[in-house]
Amino acid sequence: MFEPAQKVGVAVSGGADSVCLLHVLRELAPQWDLRLSVLHLDHGLRGEESRQDAEFVRALADRLGLPLSLRETSVAQSPDNLEQAARYARLAFFRETIASGAAKRVATGHTRSDQAETVLFRFLRGSGTAGLAGIRPVTSEGIVRPLIEVERCEVRQFLVNRGIAWRDDSTNSSLQFARNRIRHELLPQLAREWNPAIGETLANTADWALAEEAWWDAEIDRLASEHFTTSHDAIVLRADVLAALPLAVARRLVRRAMELAKGDLRGIDFGHIASVMDLARSTEGHGRLQAPGLDIFRSFEWLRFGQPGAGGLESRNYRLPLAVPGTVRVPGADLAISLELIDKSGPLVSPDWVYNGCLDWQRLSGSLELRNWRPGDQYQPAGYSGQEKIKTLFQQARIPLWERRHWPVVTDGPSIVWARRFGPAAGLAAEQDAKVILKIREDAV
């Protein structure tokens, strides 16, 4: 959890668990030369009681000779329920503290009793084994829980034995909050009627699940690097590959894709993952579904996980003048279009040039533009017997729907003279007698 000489922010609410944590770390700090500070967040929910908590923590920090970082916030207006809003506010405070360099670690007072409550709470909400792993002792962000192997009753005994005062949060007894109902009603009932050691059983479940999750995380990291393609904050993978994987692996890979595309897994449940699996197995060429904060497309053999709103018409359409020679970055795509003039004094080196984007410069007006494909666009590519809708060419080439949004075409006046992948227009493609050739090249950026 700690390294020698680290700066550690200790989250102290004033309650028994966090006050115990602060005293324990202060006693242990000299062994590792830890430099402690105190963090306190006033959620603004209990009026004068909250202010008294803040003053209690301030006085405690002063008495122990530790610097204090105190922040006030209001979570009452959050669209989330109060428990979630308060938790997100605390996490944001801790992350900012670490990001600012004020601390390398933030220690919180979660106990083994909290672990048991968390596991039961998440089970009742339908969490998989990732959720049943409960509260992580150490997170990748730098949040640590030194008391996670200690029962709440042991914390109280530690404080009583040393005559250390703490403050009780009045909301901890309110049955308005789900966690309090689990703590004060459900767990005692389960202990009385089913398993006297229910708390220990649930905490052991978390230990078991955490070890399994550590293995799965490494395995899914490996599979994600093998199968995921990232493009403009979206994750793309093959539907057929996903559908062929063992279900346990496929579900976790979907979950990881959702997390990477969205930034978190808030609001994502088993039903959303099952719907993605149904989409991957579907025999239909195209499909779409939405989950909280996610827009998920199936097109041909590809699945795309992205955030809603990306690729709308307002950000999709573009029209740019082309300088010859020159290079233009295609808006909304990891692609640049380069144009080069070649003065040809002899015969073409290879007829393949016709299909690599070369146009006869002398047959063009010279007023070229680059724009994205629009519905209804059509032209006759070199080698075709007649006009083709570009949409038809997309279908023949199995171009996924999301790739079409910014698909570049080059126009000369009202006419399309070149399209990505499909090449120059018939009648304008460079032939053996062309004197000056316009070569159009696609470059990944």
C-alpha cells in the first residue's frame, strides 16, 4: 500500500473508522517515513452537524500536527441518489488530490465489515464476480484501505481502549439509505436465521473473487490488446470472433470494451452485456443498441462501442478546397489525403497506377474539393460498366456504417472524380498517353 517517504492523504470524516485509521497510520508512519496529511469533504447534507464534523477534524489535525485539506461541496442537486453522489464526490476529491501531487496515496477507513455489506449490496443489485470482489485494498488510482482486514467492532475497541473520541454521523442510522438497511436490518436477520458468520462469509467471498479478478484482468488485458481497435474514442472488434469465444471470456471482453469506450461502468448491468452478445451472434448484417453512456453498432462482422452523439450530421459533413500538390487531414478520421503531380515523359510504369488513385490532370478543371460521401452520391469507377451508387460500393466492400460517415471523395465541380478505396472515375483515370498525372494517396495518421 505504501512506499518509504510517500505522501499519504488520510480521508477523515470524523467517524470511528477514519479516526482510528488516522491514529494507526500516525503511529506507523515513522517506520516508513510516511508524510501524512488529513483530507475532509463536507457534503453539505447535514447543516450544522456537518460543520461540527469539519471543526472536529480540523481540531484533530491541529492536535496531531498534520496539515489539513478541507473541501465543501453540495451533492443534494445531483441526479444520482445521495449515497452515490456523495461517493462520487469523495472519489473526485481523492483523485484530484493525487493528481495535484499533494499525495501519492489516499487512505480510507473501509473495514472488513464494510466489505461484507458491499458484497451483499452488489449481489442484490445483480453484480457479477467483478462486483463481488468488493472493495479493493489497493486501486490503480492510488486509493488504499489499510483497515480492510479489520472488523468494525475492533475499530471501536481500539478507540475506547485509548480514550480517543469520534463523531457519529446521524445519517448512519437512517433507513432511508440502502446500505443502512443492509447494515441494520438485512445482515442481522441473515445472521439470526441463516448464518451467524454471514459477515465473515461475505468478506471471504470478496477475497476469493478478488483473486480471480486479478487473474481475469491480466487475461482480458491480453485479449483486448489482441482484438480491440481504437478509433476516435471508440472501440471496434469483430463480432464473429466475440461470438466464438467461451461465454465467460466474451462477457468480460464486452465489459472491458464498454469501460474503455465510456470511461467507467456506471449503469452497466448484466442485461446490457447480454444484449451485446445477442447482437454479436445475430445473423442480421446491421444492428444497434444503447446502454447508459454508450451507443453500440453492429455492421457486417464488426461491433463498435462509442459514446452517444459522435458522428452526427453537424460534425460529419465537411467540404475542403484541395491544393495541388498538398495534403489534407480528413476530418473525423485517422486519415490524410495527399495529392502529387507527376510529369510523365515516358509510358506508365505499371497499369496498376490506374487503380492506385491516378487521374489524368489535363482532363480536370483544377478546382478540386475534398468532401465526405453524402447519401445519393454516385459515379462510375474505372473498370465499371456504368454509374454506381457509393452506398452500393460500400455494401459490396462490406464497409461498416460508422466508417462511411467521414468517407472522403474528391470532386471537380459537381462531379465525383475519385473516392477512397474505389479510385478514379472512368474516363478520368490516367492512361498510357497521359502527360501529367495526379496521384492521390491515402495515408494513415
